[in-house]
Amino acid sequence: MDNKKFGTMIDLLLMQKEFIKRHLAPGGVAVDFTMGNGHDTAFLSRTVGESGKVYAFDIQIEAIESTRRTLLAEGCPDNVTLIHDSHENAALYIKEPINAGMFNLGYMPGGDKTKTTMRSSTIKAVRTAIELLAPGGAITVAVYPGHAEGAAEGEELARYFATLDKRNFSCTEVRIINSPSSPYFTLVEKK
Ligand SMILES: C[S@@+](CC[C@H](N)C(=O)[O-])C[C@H]1O[C@@H](n2cnc3c(N)ncnc32)[C@H](O)[C@@H]1O
């Protein structure tokens, strides 16, 4: 990893992608659990390439439309299934093991701030993602504690991650400890 790239809030998002790339190869299966404007979906699509597969979820039709535009503008391979449903229902759509998944919690940048992820559905979706993980697979979960639901979501997720058996999973939290309201993320790797 290039250390010069990291160290600010926005660079934490880059760091997530660096971790994901270590677990995801061409031909792999990946999931964007919070597609928003589709930047993570596009990254996953390019990483798995023509022979791979990406599922992407969002509850807002605006996100589906925005992501479709992003994928087109970035010339991504035709390997993405856009799903207009809550990520807590992921198991209804995904019937195969996944190699990687990304959660960027919170609300859509530039969109309706009331349509934010909520801890009850987030926890269900993260549990499902972990159940779907193939050996050697990983998910990243980025939390935005600067708003009340985000802070509560982060606390509940941390309690859940702490229960995962260390013989099967490694959970690493990456955060700026002298800036507690900055975004941070957890990397969950299945052994
Ligand atoms: C921070 S944005 C994601 C940014 C996105 N990954 C990107 O690259 O542009 C969070 C997204 O989560 C979506 N969201 C909120 N609740 C959701 C749910 N239950 N299931 C799926 N997506 C949800 C929001 O609509 C919003 O678009």
C-alpha cells in the first residue's frame, strides 16, 4: 500500500478498496450493499472484469439511475445486477458464495438525508453478507458517526463484530482516533 495516499477522512475510502482488492480477483463475485451513486459498484465491476459478477442494492430509485449512469460513463463491463431493494433481503437474490462486499453506510451524497441506512436492517444485511462469504473473502463496512443514527449503527455493529469467532474471522477496525466523528471502517475477513 502507498502510505502517502492515506491519513485523511476521504482516504479511508481508498483504503477500503485496497483491502478489497486483496480478496477479489477477475472472475470473482462481489456485492455493493449500498450503491448510492455507484462509485463502489464501478470499482467492483472493474475489479472482477467481464468474467465476474456484481450485485448492487439500494432502496432509492435515484441511486439505481445514478449508478447506471456512472457505470456507463466509466465504461464498466456488463457484469452488474442493480437491485432496487433493501440489502437486508440480499439472500433472496444471491444464491452463490461471494468473494467481497462493501457497505458505505449513511445517506446518498447529494441526496435525501432522511433516506439513511438504519441499524436494524444494516445488522441483518451485514449478518447475511458474512454468511455468504466464501473462504478467503472479505467485506468492508464504513460507518459515518457524525450523525446520530450513524453513531448508533457503529456501536451496534462493533458489538456484533466482537462476537465473531476468531478461529473463522478476523475483524479489524480502521479509524482516526483523534477525530472521533470522522468516518471509519471495519474489515471482516473470512479465513
Ligand atoms: C453513503 S451512500 C453509498 C455511496 C455509494 N457506495 C457510492 O459509491 O456512491 C449510502 C446509500 O445507502 C442507501 N441505503 C439506505 N438504506 C438502505 C438499505 N436498507 N438497503 C440498501 N441501501 C440502502 C442509501 O439510499 C444511499 O444511497
